[in-house]
Amino acid sequence: MLFILLISIFLSLVIIIFFVNIGLYPSPPVEDPDSGGALVLITYFGTVSILVSILASLIFSRIPLSPIRKVIRASEELAKGNFSVRIQLKGPKELRKLNRSFNHMAEELGSLEMLRSDFINNFSHEFKTPIVSLRGYAKVLKRKNLTSEERNDYLDIIINESERLAELATNVLQLSKIESQAIITEKTIFNLTEHIRTVIVLLEPKWSAKHISFQFDSSELTVTANEDMLSQVWINLLDNAIKYSPSYSEITIVLDSKDQQVRISIHNNGPGIDKSQQKYIFDKFYQGDSSHSSPGNGLGLSIAHKIVALHDGTIQVVSSDDTGVTFEVTLPSI
């Protein structure tokens, strides 16, 4: 406001001088100081000052508000679903910070919208496929000319597809429950080494069918965590390791402790994960195999990631090459 006032006074003086020079305002005669020229000058100056002040206010008040108007227009575009909108604000540090924050927000919203769309598409695909299969084989079973062997084969397929559908529903419900949690409850102190051994035994039908062996290198380590939730982490990681391991291969599990952290490493000899895909593998329904020909629904790693994060830990791919893939989980030991 002080800046506008000073500008208004300066412009008013310039205008008065200009009027005097072109003769629109005759300066008062020196020999007659009581002629009223001074009063006319004050009147002129006051009128011009008011007009200039109004004009300057209208002009200069729009300048500081210009960035705000840009943000408002961009926000309206975001509300319409145009997540590609970006702003370019220049000026003080605060405006540049607002510029970065807004553009980052728009980028994140665009990513979330893409994830939402992918989630819906993938869920629809994963949910619809077993239902179509169930319906198809149920219709085939109505034929009277089927042999006993064919009928049993079709029934086995229906059973498998039903189990797949039940697993999908269970995983979606479990992921929804985990995502709504902010803290871990029912923590206990337990032997993590024995805990993982139990999970390996639980998955015995899967790894024995492929003649896979395990190399388990660990001392007896304990953690404070929710035992049931961590079971899901090892089940999902080991199930993936078994699924992608070739027959007659070996899965290596290493546990160690350092700086009040427990590190769990799981290595399999399966195909590597491309670096461009590694940043997406923990997303819901993401599958590296876009044809969806591989078993699974892309929720296992997402569930594992959420559970580990709730335990203040980390999960990541630490190596992926021709020799296989290694996942590493770190957890607080106390």
C-alpha cells in the first residue's frame, strides 16, 4: 500500500507539471499571491491524486494476485480430472515453493488416477476369468456323453478355479484391512527363525512337487511383531520364490542381525525382474506377465509390502540377474 501511495503522489506531481507546461493550468501570478492560484493547485493536485491512486490500485493490485489466479485456474482443471495441468510461477521463494508443491501434487494425483484405473481393470480381469471358467465347465458337465475321466477332470478345474476365486477375495479383503491400519496391535516376542521354518513346512506340497530344496542359514533370532501378519509376508515371498524357481533348484534363506535390525534374504534361481518393472512389483494387481498366464493375482507382494511397512521395516529387490532374484526384508529386532 505504501508503494502504491508513493507511486500515486509521484505520478500526480508529474501530471500537474505536465498540465502547467501545456497551459491547462495557469500558474498563479507572483505579484498577486491572493489570486486563489494556490487553492486551485491544491484542488488540481487532490483530484489528480485521487484519480491516479484509483488507477494505480487497479493496476498494481492485479499483479500480486496474478499467481493466485493461476493457481485457482489450475485447481479448477484438476477438479475436472485434467491431471496434466502444470503451473509456472516466478518471483519470491514462497511462490517458487508453491509452484513445486502444486506441480508435485498434480503429478501424484495423476499417478493415483492411473493406479486406480489399473486396479479396476486388473481386478475385473482377475475376478471375471475364474467365473467364466466355472460357468463354462459347469455347462460342459451337463452333457450326458462325458466319460468318468472327463467329468473328474472338469470337476478338478472347477475346484481349482473356485479356490482361485476364494483366494482372490481373501487377498482383496486382507489388503483392504491392512491399508486401513495405522498401527500394529497384538505384538509378541517370538523366534523368527522357527517362525519361517514353520512357513516352509506349510508350503511343502508346492516345493516338493517341483523337487525344490532349501538352504537355510540362520541363528535363532527373535523379533517383536504381529506373528500372524508376518506369516503372510513369508508365505507370499516363498510362494513367489517357489512359483518362479525351476524344478530341482534351490531356494536360499539367510537371516542375520545387526544394529538392532533383522535382515531376511530370500533368493531363488528363477528369471530376473527387469529394472523398469521393479518399481511397480509392490503395486496392487501388478504382474510382470501382462498376459496373466502365470498363476497368481498380483496382490501377494503388495500385501507383504504393507505389512512390512506397518512394522517399520523395508522390503526390496536387492539383486536381479541371470542367477536369480533376491528379496530382502529388514525389521526392527526389538
